[in-house]
Amino acid sequence: MADEVWHPEQKGRFEDGQYVLEVPYSDSRELVMDILKHGPEVEVIAPTALRTEVRDRLARSIAQYQPDVSQKRSLVKAVSNRKRK
């Protein structure tokens, strides 16, 4: 990750054995996707809004793989499809 260029104005440094990357952004959508592709190897420490957005996306991803949720989703899809016909 230390070798990646995410933004021309990024600032990176090693701190307590970890690489800290500061990246300016205006729209979080692409940045969140870049963060998520690194999985548990990265952690957003600030700003709080970005950290919350990443956490919420991860929670939704985990929920998709819960047996109860996927069964309910399939049922909702089936009902929705029937109504359209």
C-alpha cells in the first residue's frame, strides 16, 4: 500500500510500525471502494464520517452472507417479480 498512488497530493508516513496515508477527497464513493479492496489490512482512522461509511458498507456485506438474510432477500425478490407481471 505504501507504493500505491491514490491521489497526487497524498501524504504517507510510517508511524509505530504502521503506514499512515492521508488522502484528500471530495466524493467518498471511489475512496471507499479502494479502501474495501484492502480488506482487514487497512483501517480508516479519520474522518469519522468516512470511517462510519466504510464500517456500514462492511456490515451490509456481512449481512448478505447470513443464511437468514439471503433467504428473506430471495423471498422478497420473488414477491416483487410476481407483482410486476
